[in-house]
Amino acid sequence: MAKSFQVNVHEAKSTLSELLKRAENGDEIVIARRGQPVARLVPVRSGGGLPHGVFKGQIVIGPDFDAPLPDDMAEAFGA
């Protein structure tokens, strides 16, 4: 289970590789200077968006989607 804990700057410098592994496994590490939190080491979540293909079969793109815009609409967009 992921947990959060605090380390001081000196400990963070000397155990960075270990702290990175723990962050990769979901832990959150707070780095403190003189007991005061100054930074957080957290795992990076890849993608951050929706899973690839989540809307497969639900969206239809018309065959003319890239056709030139009508003159009045192109003019409205400053083209």
C-alpha cells in the first residue's frame, strides 16, 4: 500500500535512488529543510488522459471533415 513520509534534504540526497523506487511504487515522499516541507516526490502517471481507444466505435467523422469551409465561415475565422 502506498504511503506518505518525510525525509530531510541530506537523507534525500544520500538515498535518492531508493526514494525514486518508492515513488515509482506509489509512495509520496515529502522533502523537508530544517523540518519544514519544501517539496514532494510523487509518481508520474503516464498519459494522464483517457485510455487509448475508449471511444472506439462511438465517434463518426464525416467524409468531408477536411473540406474547405464555406466562404462566410472561413471569413469568420479570419481566413
